[in-house]
Amino acid sequence: MAYNFLIGQTYSFNVYPSNLLGTDWQNVKVTSVMSYEDAMKDEDVTSLHVQFYPYFGPQTNTPNDPAAYLYVKVKTQNGATQILGVAWIDDSSVTLVTAQTITATISNVTPQDIPKIQAILAANNYNYVSVAIK
């Protein structure tokens, strides 16, 4: 059974085949869940299915039909987007990533550095930031 991905949520998971799709599927944000027809508008998922299917194996129960399952568009930590067949994702490895708060200490700065630090964080999509000098 395929994992029920939710738009806007962040996940980490492994994929089949990792030797072709890579292993960096940590903290990816789901931006869309779509049908085969909609996925084909952005990516030739039929060709990818043909390329990937030999790697799935019987344990995945993946039908040999790219139109028989859903697709997700994800945004990776570096801002790249990718469409993945839900059948290409190892269900047993999926974890929902929940938001946390981190505290960082930056030494040897002045008050004039605050806008630069905020801009650097905002440029990397960290928009809920509080910066103070102690």
C-alpha cells in the first residue's frame, strides 16, 4: 500500500532504485500529489517507469503500468523539484519531518551584522527567525 503523502508536509524516505534516483531524499517538501496524466505534463514518467521497473522486485507489488499509481512533486533542500512515482518510494522508510527550533550562536558580530544574517537565512527559506545580540 502506498504512503498517503500530504501537500505541504516534509518527509524523508528511500527510493527504488536509489542507484538511479540517488539517496538524498531527506527533508523534502511535497508540493503536489498528482495523477499519471498530470505528471506526464511535467516529466516523461512513462520512460522513467520503464527504466526503473526492473529494480522494483516482487516486494514492492508495483504494477508494470505507470498509469496505475500516483506521483508526487517534491522540493529538495537545495530548492530543486522532482516528480517521483509513489511506487518508487519505499513505504517502510517514509518519515514525516516535524518542525523544530534550533539555536545558533555566532560570535564576533556587531549590530550591523543582523540584517546580513537575516538576509542569508531568508535566502535559504528560513523566514521564521529571531536574531538578538547578547
